[in-house]
Amino acid sequence: MDQVDIRARIEMLRQDHRDLDAAIEALAMLPMPDAIQLQRFKKRKLRLRDEISMLEDLLVPDIIA
């Protein structure tokens, strides 16, 4: 995977993260939100954030101190 592919994947994951954020907000606004679905969305959002962080780390060269 080269840097262009990594950056494209990061952008796609960020969009998914934003979409999940909107879905969580919309679900939370319901009179009787589905707590299990909210929890699933939040866990998925965390997994996306972890993957974004891992990919961003691949873009930063290791610096030997």
C-alpha cells in the first residue's frame, strides 16, 4: 500500500466516521433510542478511529532518537 492509497483509505474512513457521528446523533434524538444500536455505532466509530490512527502512523516516518 503506497501513500496515495493510505491517504485515500484514511479519507474514506473519516467520512464513515462522520456518517456514524450523524447516525449516533440522530438515533440519540429519538424518544426511545435503541441503546444496543447506539452502543454498536459507538464501538464501530472507535474501531474506525483506531484504524485511522494506525494508517496515519504509517505515513509518519520513524525517527530514531
